[in-house]
Amino acid sequence: MHFRTVAKILAILLAITSLFMLTSVLVALWYGEYKIMFSFLYPVVFVLAGAGVVLRWMRGRTRESLSIRDGFLFVVFGWLLASLVGALPFYLSGVIPHYADAYFETMSGFTTTGASILAEIASLPRAILYWRSLTHWLGGMGIVVLTVAILPLLGVGGLQLVKAEAPGPTVDKITPRITETAKYLWYIYLGITVAETVLLLLGGMSFFDALTHTFGTVATGGFSTRNASVGHYDSAYIDLVITFFMLIAGMNFTLHYKFLTGNVRKVLADAELKAYLLIFAGAVMIITVELYHRVFSGVFDCFRYAAFQAASILTTTGYATADYQQWPYVTQMVLFSLMFVGGCSGSTGGGIKVIRIVTLLKQGINEMKYLVHPKGVFSLRLSGNLVRKNIAYAISGFFFLYISTILLVTFIVSTAGIDIVTSLTTALATVGNIGPGFGRIGPTGNYAFYPDYVKWVLSLAMMVGRLEIYTVLVLLTPTFWKT
């Protein structure tokens, strides 16, 4: 492994993070929060100075190529170190006086989980709220992908980094050059960000609220600047806009590129997209029927709240407009089931991912066919393409590790004396990067009551889920460290 090259790119990553942190200084200046400003300036100066020393020391000592092991090492330590640095403004400002809490909040931001230890949000300084939401936006497409876009300037290849960080089971190169792919993905990401911000402004939101809620939407994160989340605005227009963009963010971003370049036929033929929309439509229909006359009197209100909450949980965004724990049990079961699904591959969403669910379903059907016709040949296809056996095996392995991780986290959480519903949905919400769950961490609750050791475990669980299980767990195997 090329440790020096990894160290060099980590220095660049942290420098990029600190430069984005500088935008919070501008927000602090705009709102006259001068004391808060230094909580950002000190970490920025420290990180930039440290990165400068590392880059100077590494000059001429790095290799030009990266192995897949280098990619895994960089990605895992990149998320760990970015969260360590990103937590400093929360801690230094005194807004979050305990570092374990500050780290939890930051990891939740970068991994787009949206789990929070904060009970009072609206009264916090604007610069802190902005940075909190910005961590979502940066983590959504991945700070790593941003780094990949500028790697040619560093003289190292970036494909291994994207393979290690990409939030889906496969990596689609929409252009022959991986750096061009990263750039186009970021252009699309920026375009969606601008579009939603404008539409929310038209709905009566302030620019600050529109921007921060957009950060939470396009990154499928869920941090809000209001104690009651999106429900604070009580606006059907805002609910529908955010619902639409949550669904857009939960789609594979390569489909956005194909749509924008006129390749609509391939978009419509995508098996994962069809399944994604079908799951969403089915959930909305069931919830709408259950809410009608039992919670809301009008059909439109039932649809509005059902669509918003289904999209929020399915895409692992975590925004809320109502306390769904007060809804009928059938609707709660639907939402609980959606926690196992997640968004599409190549999206900013978490969870198992729709493509894996579809693949496992089709593989299960094939196995039943083999029982009836032992000598038959049954191929596994998605969107007309043959799925190789090794991919099906990898997905099966992922599913086992995913469920095992959830059970392990559930057990650790329960050692703090937490009930089974809260423990299980805490594991689901953190590993799946969802945020809210059921029990004590429902839409009106938070994670502040957990002891520090549980918060550290949950912080790690959020990263494991965001980096698709394998990326982190592979570092724990002896094989990875063998030369």
C-alpha cells in the first residue's frame, strides 16, 4: 500500500473541508455572530497549516497509482478525520459542550443520517446551523468524489477512490474519464440544489431556510433549522416540493445524466427505478387509505402527509411533517418496512438499496424454479442485462453483513437499558442513515439520552452504513494488511 500517497490525499481532503468551513465564517459575519466566527477560524487555520506541512513533506515522495486497498484506506480515514475536524466548531463554540456529542452530530451530518442530539435547534447561531446542514451537502455526493474531481492536479488516479466510496453496489462511469464523471455528477448535484432552493423561496421560505433545507433534501440527510422540522411551515406547497426532490435525490444520479442528455428510453427501462417508484406508490397508497378519516378528514391531506413521510423514510432523508408514531399501526409497519429498503444505487440515499432488494428477490424466485426444474437454466437479468453470479454472491454477502451489523448494534444499544423497539430502530436508523426511528428516537425525539459509549458506536455505525459495510469491515480482516 502507498501510505504516503494516501496521507497526501487525506491532507487535500481536509484542506477542502476546511475551505468549505470558511463559508460559515462569512455567514457568521453576515449575521453579526462574531464570537462564533472564531470557532470556525481556529480549525481552518490549524487544518490548512497541517495540510501544508504534510504536502510539503510529501513532495516527490508519492506514487502515481492507487491500488484498491489504498482507496479503502483513504475513504475510511477520510470520513473519520473529516468528522473529527468538522466537530470542532460545535465543540469550540460551546453549542455542543461534549466532544462525543459534537462528533456524533458531525458524523451524522457527513453520512447524511440526520440523527441529532440537539433538542433546541431554532435558537442556535445561524453559522452553526449552516455548517450543520452543509455537512449534509458535502457528504451527500461525497467529499471523496469532490476530491476525485481534482486528483489530476495531484498526479494520482481516482477510480479506486470512487469504487471504495460509491454509495451503490456498482460504479457507472457516465464518461470514459472518472474525473469527468465526478465533475458531471457534481454539476447535476449543484443544478438540483439551485432548483430546489428557488422553488422553496417561491413557497415563502427565507433564503437561509431554503438553502439549508435544500442541503438536507438533495443529500437525503434531514437536518432542519426548525425544532418541528419541515412541519414547522405547515405548507402543502413546501411539503410537495421537498417530497419531489427527496425522490429525485433517491434516484441513481447516472439516470439524471442520461435524462438530461436525451437518453429517456434507458431511464424509463431501468428496472431499479421502476421498483423504486412502485415501492413508493404502494406505500403512499396504503398510508393514504389508513389515514383517511382516522387521522385527517381530507383525501389531499392524507396523500400529502403519506407521500412526504414515505419519501422521507424510503430515501433515508428523515424529515418529518407529523408524528407518525401517533398514526395507525399499519402505517407504522409500512414505514418500518421502508427502513430496510433505502434509495437507489448511485444515489445519496442509504439503506440496503433497491437494486439489491430486486436482485435478491429475483434470485429467490430462480432458486424456487430450480427446485421444480433441477436441470433448468435460469438467468438473472436486470433492465435486460445479465447479472453475473459474482455480483449476486456479493449482494448476498452484503445483505448478511448488513443484517448482522444491525443486530450487533441493537445488542450494544440495549446494554444501556434501552427497550427493544428503540434499540432495533436506532440500529436501523444509523446503519441505514435514516435518522429518526420509533420509540424514544421517533420524529419528536433525539439521541441525547444515550451514554457516550453508545454514541461512539452509533457514530461508527453511521459510517459503516454510509460506506456500504464492505469498505469499513474489509479493514478489519488480516488479508487486507498482508503485503
